[in-house]
Amino acid sequence: MTYWRYRVRGDFAQLLSRLEQHNSKGYFMPKTDSIDELTQDVFDNHRNYYYKEHVSLTIRNIFLPKMNTSVPEIFPYPDIDEIIGLMANSEGKSMFNCFHAYSINSNSQNKKLAWEFIKFLLSKKMQTSLTFAGTPVNKAAFYETSKAFFKAYSNADILDYLATEINNVDYLDAYNNYTVFMDEYLNNLDFCPVYDEKVKEIVGKEISHFFNRSMSAEEITNALQEKVQIYLNE
């Protein structure tokens, strides 16, 4: 146990140090004091920062054909030909998060009814709802919503959300490439971390001292070890 704690603390201290190095090299979006500064930064740097992907919906935009126009994009993407893959942890597992998780209490007196309700929530009808956020887990819903996205952009003149087909070959290719990519992408997701919100809060509060340079990485890890251990013991 002592060795494990030492290794974890050492790894966390190294992680903080690497983040500081990456920040000094400009890999993270800088803090801006106004909308004008933020907008200018977007145009100047084309979002060439590390980006934590919270929802895979953003990936669809990368597959859209580039517009042949001299007018700058409102939200430009880097001019690259390769789509980034998944980042695996030290154990080779690729992490994912979910917006909603459904479960049935083992002590429930209505397990059958609860299961029927969960199946309804996972149905194509519910997963294609306009209020749904994220990538549908229902396959039929995934393909339908994905096709609807590219159909809306396939009209060269306007965003046609009522389009019945993808009427532009470039956008049809984009849709096909996107679905092929996402099939592999989603099949490689295999790790959904479960964490304690209180521990997350403690970590977030403590590491702020590192980034404002009031404490070193080693001091932060020692303080975190003590505070988290006290919380867990309680």
C-alpha cells in the first residue's frame, strides 16, 4: 500500500509538471478577457490547441467538405488530412463518458416495468429526439441522425434541414467516411471511469494552487494524499 501511494503520488506530480510544460509551449487555449480577444485568438490560431472531446458530435464537422471560399470560417478547423484517434491510458483502455446512465435497483419491486422504461428510452424514437444530446447508442438512430446532419449541409445554397436525400456527392462521401470511422471509434471504447464527486472537487481545488504557482507539484500531491485519505476514512 505504501509503495502504491508513492507511485501514484509520483505519477501525479509528473503529470502536473508535464501540463505546465505543455502550457508554456502554448498547447492550451489562453485565458482571454473579452469576446473580441477570444474571437481573434480563434481566427489567429485556428483552434490548434489540445481539445478534450466531451461529445463525439464535434467529429462530424471535421468530415464536412472544406468550403472553397475566401470568407474565413466562423469556427475554423485545422487544415489536416488525418482524423485523430482515441487516446488510451497506461493499461491500453480508451475512456468514454455518458450523459445518462440507466440502472435498476436490485431491491426494486418493479424490475420488469423499469426494464421496459429503459428500453423505451433507448428506442429509435427517443434516441432521435431533438432534445437528445450526444451520440445515440441505438444503431438505427445513430445512422438516421448522422445522415440528417449531412443531408442538411448537402444543399450548396442553404442549410436545408428538410432535405430528403444527400444530393451532393462530396457530402455523401463525407457521410460514408464518417460512419465508417465512427463504427471503429465506438467499438474501441471500453472504459467508463466511476469517480467520487467529492474527490474530484478536492483535486480541482488543490491543483489551482499549482497553476497559480503558490505550491509545487510535490506539495500538491502530498496535500491531496492527506485530504483525500481523510475524506475516505470518514
